[in-house]
Amino acid sequence: MPRRVTIVDVAARAGVALSSASTALNGRPGVSEATRARVRAAADELGYVPSLRGRSLSAGRAYAVALVVQRESDVLESDPFFGAFISGIESVLAGRGYALVLQMGITARDVARRYRDLSSYRRVDGVFLNELQVDDPRIALLTKLEMPAVAINADRGIEGFPFPVVRQDGVAAVQEIVRHLVDLGHRRIGHLSGPQHFVHGRERLVAWRQAVLDAGLEPGPVLDGDFTYAGGVSAAREMIALPDRPTAVFCANDLSAVGFMRRLQDEGVQVPGDVSVVGFDGIELGTYVRPTLTTAAASPRLIGAHAATALLDLIEGAVVPDIEIEPVRLVVRASTAYAPQSRDLRHTSA
Amino acid sequence: MPRRVTIVDVAARAGVALSSASTALNGRPGVSEATRARVRAAADELGYVPSLRGRSLSAGRAYAVALVVQRESDVLESDPFFGAFISGIESVLAGRGYALVLQMGITARDVARRYRDLSSYRRVDGVFLNELQVDDPRIALLTKLEMPAVAINADRGIEGFPFPVVRQDGVAAVQEIVRHLVDLGHRRIGHLSGPQHFVHGRERLVAWRQAVLDAGLEPGPVLDGDFTYAGGVSAAREMIALPDRPTAVFCANDLSAVGFMRRLQDEGVQVPGDVSVVGFDGIELGTYVRPTLTTAAASPRLIGAHAATALLDLIEGAVVPDIEIEPVRLVVRASTAYAPQSRDLRHTSA
DNA sequence: TTGAAAGCGCTACCAA
DNA sequence: TTGGTAGCGCTTTCAA
């Protein structure tokens, strides 16, 4: 195996000093155009590829960023959000010479340890802060570690949030959802919640309640969910036992909505005949089921791309403003229809 | 910010030479136990963490491995196999100080470029070779690049395959599937295929045909699929138009099976009443749909863990044998039932 | 504008 | 067993 071509070889070939070769190759000012051209030519002829390792040690950078996912091992499987998110990140990193390091942790302790290790070994130059929790301990941790980070959909209310944030508003979509249901004549609109320690779980609950109140209605029952299919199943069981059932339920995400619908149907409750169901996320699964799921379509790929751009800019010393992308939008499909009472009303009033 | 603690500090604190500190810390022979203990103590007191970068440059290793996924951006989303596979990989890497670099490419050219870049920049020490194709060009590429690799479910037939292979046999499961269908009285058993340029696509077709022949039956129609939900939908449309429909169809994977069932049901064909359907993979989605999908459950997490172990061993210079894990096993659920004719037969013969 | 040289933090070789 | 030292490949500072 031939020895690797180094910048020393390039400098020798071009007949210039090592330092000039470096300056020329990196497009830094300080060499004549003639020299620069000569060095570039030499590099090309030799097939020179800069060593990440040498550069990394010298420049004090890893040229890599990390995404730490906190999941039960099998949940990444059923959460299709990540694929598109990662793909968006990757599309940007690749073009800028950075790599994505993916790590997984089960518990919050695991995750904290992964961040600590990433930091102490200097494995990466920055991280994505995804699926934020209320008072997320990672924020203090990363601040302490002085680790550059970009947060996804952090709570809007926090003053002096220490990292740039990429946001896609979901509140307006929840309002659209509720309006859609109200327009269909629903008067008793429940919510299948996500875990309230998640920012997006809480945000959706709060937005739902507010939107229902804004419509002059009493908020329907809140069923506890956890963003999983199984959680949706249990919630349906719970709802069926309720004395005064809602005619429509807004579920905090698609996966739980699908479990919820599944169980309702298995129990003989018609969707949307008896109960309208709405999800959130816009995952493909929502089009596989019957009825197809009315939902609000987020843009994970776009979020990933913007977050990656922001993180690299931040690492490279730029001042990065918060980024707001096009809001989540309502996608009406077949799981929502006129409320049963409403049909009666229309008949009576006709 | 205090200067980082380096091995020089540790050596000074312990009152030994830099080289002895390195030797002691890495557990290499060549220092007395007393010295080793003193160095370790000094390292602890100082909170020393070895720099990956220094070590990386010096040792000529990246302490990272890569998984390059070839997908349309949105397909990773709906292919839940990867989550568990990655989780299995990660569980091993973390314990051995390696990181997983995840890259994505759309076309085969993209993917080849990613491998080349990983190699020329020495970003990683090895790669996983997943979703092998027939005469996969990556094999020659990685061989040329002298990149250590571990392949997943490579074709058994290849002599002198250049990399260690982690295998989970799927052929026996296909035989189980066909036997299961035959036992249910099916005599006309079709196949919804995967792309034939994939090793696992071809293997499942071949195994299906052989198993049907072994049962003394004529292989039913082969419907072209591509492992996607949409492919399953089209195949169902195609099958419905067929003059002589099969009473059972073995689909090359779960995702296409779900699309296939969906369309059949939308067209009024009962599953399993009119047609029994079987998938392959054992993804969670198969339990979300109705009827729940009979399938063969692979073990992506286990495969990932074994592949990671093998790859790290290989990188560290060990001779790594091929690994065979427990075969894929049939999981009977609700999408398979007695063949319609068979019911009649049983009535007549009663 | 160019070139020499000092690190970055570690491993590994070779004397002592 | 120990300690000095030469790299690994690059960036960057400082003279020339």
C-alpha cells in the first residue's frame, strides 16, 4: 500500500513551503495567485486529500456533530419522524464536510452520559437538541459543557434560551384542527395527550384547550397518552368506558391516533361515524390505515436541514438567529366527518 | 476555560515519563504495577480524559464506523427495520469507545461517493454492508479501498466472499410459511416479490418457489413488488385482474404486504377469507393492521449487535468467522386462514 | 509573499 | 522497567 499523500508531498511537488501549501489550499489570503494555482495543480496531480485527523488535531475540531436519541430500542422503529429528520440533517452535513454521529440512550441518565462523553472525548463539535422536555436538564448540561447546540421547537416562552432554535409552529395547526372539527358540528372535542413533560406534548394540550375555549365550547375529556400506539389503544379503552363520550378526539400524534382508532373500531365504534379522530405529524402510516387519518403535517426533513445549517454556522462562529419555518398544516383525510348530533341537527333544522 | 488536561500533565503529576504514562494508561505491558497505579491515580485526580484526536492521529484510527443507507429520503421513514438495527449496533459500539457515523445516499453513485469519501478522509475504520445486491458493486469498491467491512446476509453461494458475514437464515422461514399455507389447504400460492437485484429479494422468491414445488404444487403467479407499501398496492390491483387468482400470497416483506392487503380489502376481497396474506420481517406495523399480519420475524437488533462486534474485532485485527444467528421464525397471526376451496373440500369430505 | 518552526495530544520505538 | 524522542498531518504564528 503506497504511503498516503500528505500536504508535505504537495508542497514539495509545487516547490513551495509547507505553510504556503496549507494557506493556498484553504483559500486563505497570503499567497500569490500564481502560487495558489501551482499548489492546487500539484494537489490534483498527486490526488491529495487532506487528512481529517491531522486537521482535526490541529484545528481543534472534530468536523462531526451528533444526534442523541432517547428511546426504548424498539421505539425508534415505530417513530418514522426520525428518518426524515436525519435525512434532512445529512443532506446539509455532507455538503460541508461534516459527519453525523448517531447515539442512542434509553434513560435520561444514559443520554446525559452520552453527551458528557461526546464532550470530554471531543468527539463532535455540536449537537442537536431534539424532543425537548419541560425544564430539560440537557440545556444546563450542554451549557456547562460549552457544547454548541441547536434546539428544535424549544418552548417559546423561555427567556434567554441559550441556543439557537429552529421552530415549526404547531399551535396554528391545532387551531385549524379544532376549527375543522367545530365546522363539522362537533361540540364535545376530547384530547388524547402526549406526555406532559415534553414541550410538544404540553404545547398541543394547551393549544387544544385554548382553541376549544375560543370556539365557545367546554373542553372535552383528556385521555392520557404517551405518543405510542399502545398508549392510543389504552386511551380508547378508557374513552369507551366514559359516560359522556366526545364525538371527536384530537390525538397528540399520529402513532397514538392510529392505535386509538384501531381499538375503537375493534370495539365497534365507528370512525368517523361515531367519533372523528385527528392525529399530528403527518407520517405515512396515516395513509395506510382506514379511514385514512386527518392530521397536521410537520416537515421533519426541512427542520433537519435548517437545524444542520444553523449548527454548522454556529460552530464556525457565526451569530445564528432563531429560524422559523412554514407552520405545520392541516391535512384533511377520512377520519373526520360531521358529528352524529350535528347530522340530526341538520335534519331537524331542515 | 482551563486548559485541557493532557497525558503530559498526568505524567508530570505521577512523576514518570510521558511514554510510561501512555503505556500504563493503555494497560500495555512494560511498566511496573506500582507505576501503573501511580499513573492511574494521577489521571483520576486530574480528571484526565484521553483526547480522541491525538490518539486518532497517532494510532491511525478514527474510532468510528459507518453505516451508509441507500434510500429515497422518505423511505427510511417507512422502513422500521433500521431503527432496531442501528440500536443493536450502537449498543455494542458505545461500550467499546467507537461511534457510529450515519450517512445517506439516494442513488448508487451517491453511495459509492460516500464510501470513497469515508475512506479518503479516513473518517471511519470500517463499515457495515447492508441490504446487499446481487453482484453488489460495493464489494469491489470496499475491497479496493481496503476498508474493513462486515456484511449482513450476504449470498451464501459466493465463494471467497471478502468480508465476514452475519447471517440470519430466512429460507427456513419461507419454507415454514409455505408449509403453513399448504396445511391450511392452499394449493395456489402466489408471491409478491421484492426487487430481484437485492439478495434478500431474490432469496425469498427462490425459496418460495422451491418450497411450493417441494409441496408438490405448481408455483402461483409472481407479482412484481419493490418492498414498498405502494408496490404492494399496485400488485394487489394486478392480482385482482388475474383470471386465476391465488388463494394465498407470500409477500417479500411486511410493508408491501400491508399495502397489498389494504388494496385487496378496499376492492372487497376478504383477507383472509378470500386470500391469505403473509409478510416477512416482523415489523410492528403488522400488528397495527387488521387482520394482523402473519409474518416471519427477523431480529434486526441482534443482527446489528453481532455485526458491530464482528466489525470492531476485525478492525482490531482479529480473525472474524462468519456468524449465524437463530433463524427467522414464522409468526402466525390473523391474515392467514383455511383456503376457500379447502373449506368446501372439508365440507364435501365430511 | 514566503518559509521555518512550534504546537495539537497521543503512540511507539529505541536506548539507557 | 523507564525515559527520551520521533513521528502522525495539519494549522498558525512569526521572521525573513
